[in-house]
Amino acid sequence: MLSRVFWSQSFKEEILPKIESLRNSFKFLDIQVDGGIYCENVNQVAKAGANCIVSSTGIFGHDDRCYAANYMREVVQKYQ
């Protein structure tokens, strides 16, 4: 675990290099990111190498939950 995150924690951009390093070292590893992931920043996380996104507030707090979930899934799949 890189850092412990609590409910509705904000996204910390300083984890992006850690995700990139993990992805470069372990090509087939599932890398899960949880904490402050929304439609607005999921691209950064997926591009860095995360392929499992946990986003309670980013989905359930969105006006269109289906859109948010599908959008995040499509972004992650784009970088697979």
C-alpha cells in the first residue's frame, strides 16, 4: 500500500510517479487507486498505469452515475 486514504479524501498528484514506476516494473500487475478519483482526473491516473479505479464519490456524487462509471471504465481501457 502506498498510502492510507479515507472517505472523500482528495486526490494526491504526488502518487502519479509511484504508479508509473510500478507499471514500468510490473507490466501485468493490477494497480488499484482509491481516493479522490473523478471523471476530471481519471485520465491522469490511468495514463500513469493504474488499471483498477475505486471511485465512490466520483460515481455516486455525479449527476449521471451511469455516465461517470462508463466514462471511467472507457478511460482506463484506453490505456490498457
